[in-house]
Amino acid sequence: MNWKSRPARAPDLAATAAQMRYADQTPWPVALGGGEMRLYRQLRATLPVIDAAVNKLVRLVGGFEVRCDDPAAERKLREALRVIPVGYGQRGIGQFLNAYLAGLLVDGCAIGEMVVQDGHLVGLCWGDVAKIELQCGENPLEMVICQRELGTTEPLPMQHLLLFTSLNPEPGHPFGVSLLRSAPALAEILMKIYRTIGINWEHAGNVRYSVVCKPGSGESAGSAKERAEQVAAAWSEAMREQQSGVVRDFVAVGDVEIRVIGADGQVMDSQVPVRQLLEQIVARTGLPPFLLGLSWSSTERMSQQQSDLLTAELWSLRRCVQPVLERVCELWLALEGFGGHAEILWEDISLMDAVEEARAGLYRAQTEQIEQKLLNGGTI
């Protein structure tokens, strides 16, 4: 079959509808605030390693500065962000960013609000994503944030003042994915091991005794019963005196055997399974184990590869929240009459040792010196 060459058809740029929006996406079938989100929050409250990982990631993201084209606007904007009220009794956009990031990591999404009064930005606050619902907007690229209350769902009136961020959203849904999505199954097994360890130590700490009094060959059943009752009374009295801090010996006549109940039972070693479960949970956070207090090796330290990977993770989190910070800054500039755009300048991520950083600085200085010497016609 002979194919005739045809001129390439110009793409139709006049499309007015999104081709990949489906009917079952209006509204999205899954609302926020289900049992899954409550489970993630309970995991953070139950396992210290998860709580520590969230706090470490929030701190490692670091702070930022803003830069504007107008130096006067930049100076006033920085001061406003430093003292702006946020949350409950806190000040500074850094505090807002910390709470916003923590909610983003645990819940998979975060919501906030810019508070405007008398034409000025007077505060920032974060909300509970468990009490909102997302619906499709009129535009395929827009969504409407609604509030669920008393069985009804109503869109919030000032959508332009709301801030919403989702972490790694899946195709077709804007809800985001929690950092702990793959942890519940492992955490359930881990908590079973911890509960078993607690029960075993409770039994081991509260020792129970077995007192066996064997009758003699010529002893009758009645005398044997009487002697057993005397032994039981004396043993109980000795135990009560011990609880009061009085050391009292127990003296018995005849063949009396005293043993600790359960002393022969072997307690299973939990170190290996606990470490295997923690390795999987820590791997999900992207943090080296020793940053969470897990010293599994005597020579544990952060390698260059780990540092690069963790830096990439932190920059990914920064890119998630940067649009929110830019919206806050641009709204303040617009309300104060400056206008324009504000650029977010993040602090450098420093993960290596001070000695390694100093050595790297020395190498850079030596390289610049050699390059400058070669440019001036010198030789090495």
C-alpha cells in the first residue's frame, strides 16, 4: 500500500472544554476528613518515630526571605511577614509555615486562610481539612472549597482568600497522599509487639509464686490440710510485710516447694522484627535512621548520596508550599498599593558536617584561584 504524504494538520487551539474530565468527577466522590485521615493522626500520636520524622522534615525545610523589585516594598513586606499574627497567639509566617507543612505531611493536604480587614492583610490561620469538601468549579482547572456542617455542604464565600495545597495528588483527584499512607499495616504489627512486651514485663515485674506443700508419708489428710492452711497464712503475711518495706523470712516445716510462676517461659526476641518494621516506616519518611535516634550501626553517619536524596526531598516539599507563600506576599503588596511580584528565596539546606563544608569551601576557593591564574596567562 502506497501512502501519500499529507501536510501536517495544525492543532486546534480553540478547545473550550477539558477532554479528560469525567462525569463522575462532579463533585469528586471522596470527601476529606474520613477515617483514613483520623488513622494517620492517631499513628503520629502513637508512634514517636513518626512524630519525630514529621517534626524533623518541617524543621529541615527551613526558612525563607522575600525579594521585590521595589526596595521599600521589600523592606516593609519582610517586616509584615515577621510580625503577622497566625494561628492562636503566634506571630510570624514561619509559624504558619510549620503548622501548614505538618498538616500537609500527615493529612496529605493542608488548608489556610488569609484574613483581610479594612483593606489590609491582618493575619493568617490554618484550618482543619477534615471539615472541608472539594468540588469541581466552573473552570476545569478550578475547584470549590466547601464546609461540611450539620449534614450540609456549603461553599465558603471568599474562595480567593483560601490557601490549599495537596501532597503528590493522584490522577483525577486533588486530595493528595499522606506521608503515612503505607504505614498503618506495619504500625499495627509494631504496636502488637510493643503491647506484648508491656504485658510480659508487667507479669515479670509483678511476680506470682506457686507454693506447694507435700504431705509426709504418715500424715493424715486432715493434718495435711491444716498444715497447708498454716503455710498459706504465713506466706500471705510475709508478702504483706514485704509490701510495707519489712523483710520477713518464711519458715515452713516439711516438704515445701516455692517457685515463680512463668519463670521457665522463654520471651521471644523482638529486636529483629521491630527493626525490620521500623526500617520500612523510616524509609517512607526519606530520613536517615540516625536523625530519628535509631543507632543501628556504631559508625552511622550521613553519606553524600543520602544528603543529596534528602535535599531533593526537601526541595520537593518547598515547591509544594511556595505558591501559597507567593500568594500571601502578592496579596499584601496589592493591598498596600505596591503591586508586583514577590520572589521566595529559600535558605540553603545544610546537611553535611561542618568539617566537610569547610573542606568544600577550601576546594572551591582553590579552584577559583587556579582558574583566575590561568585566565591571567599564568601556569599551574
